[in-house]
Amino acid sequence: MIDALGRHLVDRAFPATGAGYRNLEAWLRSYGTGAAVGVEGTRAHGAELARNLTRSGLEVVEFDRSDRKTRRLRGTSDPIDAYAAASAVASGRATGTPKRRDGIAEAIRALRVPLRSALEARTQAINQARQLLVAAPEAPQAPLRDRSWFALAHACARLRPTDLSDPIGATKAALRHLGRRILNLSHEVEAPNTALQELTARAAPELLALQRVGPDIAGQLLATTGDNPDRLRSDAAFAHLCGVAPIPASTGRKDRHRLNRGGDRAASRALHTIVLTRMSWDPRTRAYVERRTQQGLSKKEIMRCLERYVAREVYQTLTTPPNTAGPKPAMPA
């Protein structure tokens, strides 16, 4: 707790439980109506704390961890970090509104966790089966050659190995295990994938209506934005959140920009995927790429411009009330 001048008043620890959150709120109220509460880690350990404080009617401000130089000079402990968060809020250095985690966007984010892990594990198993076939003897390799991953998994699952001390038998046994793993992981993918498609269509049908935006990309963008997209002050803030805001990289007589390396990399990948597909299939985007190429821009610079345009388009869609047609953002110059 600090006062309006930033002077340290008092600090106290509370357990991260329901009773602890209630005691914390009562302790805060005993000092009057505070201006705001700074919380570090609102996307992880501080998520439930931020939810409880918001429900209590207190203003919660997201505090990023102090930089490494400051931590090295001042040290780190719970009271030191708490005072740093309070000072950042009081001075205006911390102004971010935390993502609300009590709606359909949070449900989408949670369901995407097992879906992505199952997809990654299935891809790994498919690659392992194909790599095993490359060096396998001709006998088990011949009937499995030139198959799709789905047909390969079914064929491997039907193998009947005999002598495991023989390389052919051991290879068949390994392929059988991998085939069954691929099929089991495919079943794990189906349930959350179906639920995510339904939730995404219910949460943001206008987002799915955008060109080359499917359920997977829309779900990632919703999970990144959260249930309160109004916390993002502008499309520039959304671009910074997604890591697609242009960063000045000029030196001397050379005036240029580069891509932002920060932000949510999963959201950046989603916008990158939209741009790639539009560059291949959208006539308007292809005409823009051709024009900018003639002006001397590289492919990376063109994609940076397009990703910024898509971020503006997505932000406008997410923040426009339903059944309200807003003006379409202009293609970047």
C-alpha cells in the first residue's frame, strides 16, 4: 500500500485461496477507496486474483515485471515486487487493463490447449512413422509407400509383428504402435475441435465472415483478445499485442521499418497465415503485392504492411457491435 506521493505505507501477505482473496479485499477497504490495484501476472498466477478484485469493483491494472537491471539493483522479494507494482500504477507507467477471463473467449482459450497439444503429438507421430519407413527393409516398406498419413496410420495399426528380435519384426511392431497412437490422437482432436467450431461461430460470426479466416485462426484471435476487446484502445494497440506493429529501423539516409518481435506469437502466426492465403488466392491482395514489388519493396516488407492491414480489419470486426456495419479499412498504400 502506498499513498498519493508514492510513500510506502504497509505491506501484508495473503494466501492465494478464496478466504485469502476475501481477507485481502477487506484489508484494502480498511484503508479507504484505493485508486487502483496493480497485479503482476494476470495471465497466470495472478489471474484469479485479478478476477476477484474486478468482481469487488476495484480497478485492476496489469503490471509487467520490472526490467532485469532494476531487479539486479534492488533485488527481488514479494514486498519489493508489490511496491514496484503499486509505484508503477501510481506513476502512470502501468496502464494496461487485464484480459477478462469469465466469458466465451476464455472457454475457447482453454479448449485450444488440449487441441494444440494433440495436434502437435499427432504430427510428431506421423513424422516418426515416415522416418522409420525411410530406413526400413523393403518387406514392410513396400505396402506402406506413397500413402496419406490417415491411410498409413490404419495400415500400420493392422500390422502383425512376429519375432521382435528380427529387424523386420521390430520395425513392424514400432509402426504398429505409432499407427495406433496416430489414430488415438485423431480421436482426441475431434471432440475439442468440434466444440471450438461451435463456440467460435457463436462468439464471433463476423470474424469468421472475413476472407480466409477459419475457426482455428478466429479462435486464436479471440483467445488473444479476451472477453473484453474494448480494453484495447486502438487498432495500433491490437497490432502491438499481436506483434505485427511496424518498428522503425532507420539509419542514416535509409528509412525503413521492421516487424515487431514481441507480442503474442500465436496471434502473429494467425495473422501471418491469413496474409499468406490471401496472397495466393485473393485478387485484390495479389494486385497490391505486384504493385508494391514494382515499387522496390521486398516480400517481407510487403507482408509486414499486409499483416498490419489485417490487424486493423480484425480489430474493427471485434470491437464493432453486432449488426453494425463499420467502414472497411483501406488497403495500405
